Amino acid sequence: LVGKQRDQSSLQPVAKPTPLQRREAADQAVIDLLAQRLDSAAFDETAARDWLSRFGPLDPEQVTLALDSALARGMPRDQHVHVTLDFILTAVRSPSP
């Protein structure tokens, strides 16, 4: 019994991420995705972070689906990052037909 209590007392509860930590992780995932998918000349991390701080957070999974679908349909990879993010915002916040 004493051994069992020691085992249980040594277990620390796992800290849940704070809302700010979840927001930062989502923003970073979107930044990483844009850096991978967009032309390097069009990707501006500072501009993307500023945009996300104003209009985010965005769900990284939804962003991936919207961006990959748009790129597959021929959306240029060399548009300014704001143009791409504005498109993504409309796509993820609009109901699908």
C-alpha cells in the first residue's frame, strides 16, 4: 500500500497548454506551412505573423486543406503572403457548398 501511494504521489499532472500557447502553436504551424508551400520571394514571415496576430488564429488543418486545394487548382505560389492569407481566411470561414 505504501509503495502504491509513493508511485501515485510521484506522478505529476500533465500541464495543459494555455490558450496563448495553443495560439502560438497554431500560428507557427501556419507559418511553417506557408514557408513550405509558397515561393520564397513571396513569403514574408514578419508580414504573416502580423496578419495572424490581427486575423488569426486559424486551424492549421483547415489552412492546409484550403491552401493545398487552391494550389492544385493553379493559385500562384508567388503572390504576396497577405493575398494568400486573405484567400485562406475566406476559404476556412465560408461554408462549403
